[in-house]
Amino acid sequence: MNILDQIVLKKKTEIAFAKSQVTVKALESAAAFDRTPYVFRDFLLDPARTGIIAEFKRRSPSKGLINGESTVEDVTGGYAAAGASALSVLTDTDFFGGHEEDLLRARAHNQIPILRKDFMIDRYQLLEAKAAGADIVLLIAAILKPAEIADMAGFAKSLGLNVLLEVHNREELQRSIHPDLDAIGVNNRNLADFTVDIQTSFDLVEEIPADFLKISESAISNPLTIKELRAAGFQGFLIGENFMKTTDPAAAMRQFVSELISV
């Protein structure tokens, strides 16, 4: 059983417990549930912003603790001020040290789209995301069948949420495309063994239909890489660990953006 299998198995238990504690009606009564989510495309393609989806992540299964000191308010607020087009907030607790409270705090301090970054396998999680103030939800092709992707994407759209599909190879991409998706992200990190290779994005970019926003995820640590990815056709760039591994992630992003402007 690889790491991804372990995460999904744990997630099923976690969801069952959450359902026993918080009803769907309670989620639908949350203050944030009635807000209209931001339109991801509008922010990602805004020329005044960077195209960067900046991530708040405390730890990972492969690296362990990445940053246990920085607060979600300071980091996400700093990211937004530095020109992030969107924010990504990890809410998985057991493997990434996140929590839904992180999403709520990020929402309270920012006026740009927020992605709930988690391993989404149940409609209930989409309701949780809406109740916590998320604008975008992540569907991972490696853990969902095509029919499940279609169902989850359709339900997310009915809630007004933007949908980002994550793929890692051509097979996942070809079997997972659905009109209810807004964006397709190529994860340069293999979730089975957590190895990374930026070439994955370049290999798949032409396979993604032009109807969808094209996002490159992970393994981006050099502004020049973004220039090359843009030239290849990508419009968004998810970066987390490169910023979070520093003592001041917001300052790290400001420096990165400064260099990005000059390349």
C-alpha cells in the first residue's frame, strides 16, 4: 500500500466521523455557505496578478515538518499582497498538518479565490468546502473513477464552486476530462511515491483542451521555470513548499515575484 492509498483509507474514516458530528443541514447553515465564490478564471488571468496559486502547507508525508511557526493569516495575507492569483490551503490533518480552521482563517483575511486542498472523495467534503468559504475544490484523478469525477464536479458546480482536476499522466487526463471542470492541473509530483519531475507538465500541456485553464503544480522553485511554462501554454502555477520552507513565506514570495518580473 503506497502513501496515496493510506491517505484515502484514512480519509474514508475521517469523513464518516465528520458526518456523525456535523449534519449537512448544519453545513448549509454556516455563514460562509451563502457567499458567492470568486470566479477562478477572472483572477488567474488578471494581468495585474502573477498566475501563482500560493500554498499554505505545514508538513507533507515526504518531507515531514516544513513550517510549524508561520500563521495562516500572515502567510496567506502576504501571498495575496505579493500578487497571488489564488491561495491553496491544505486541510488534511493526519498527513499534512492542516485543518478546516486554516481555511476559515484564510477566508476571513483575503479577497481572492481559495482552493481547499484535500483528498476529495465524497460530496460531503464539497459541502464542507463551501461552508468554510472555499472558492475552488480539488479533484484528484488518481483516486477517483471517471463517473466519480463527473458526479463530484457536477455537484461542486451546483454549489457555485470552481473545480480543479489534478492529473499526473496522459491516462489520467484522457479518462477524466469533463465539461464541469474549470481547470486542469498537472502535478509534477507523483503522489504514489512523491518524486517530482517538471517535465511532466511539458509532456502533457498540449493534451489539455483549450477550454480549460492549465495549471502546473509542484517542483517550481525558479522564476525562469514559470516563464518557460507560460511559453508552453500554462496560465497558473501552484507553489507551496518553495515558500513555506523559509522562515518568512510571504517575503519569499515577494522576492520570487520580484525576480519573476525581471526574467
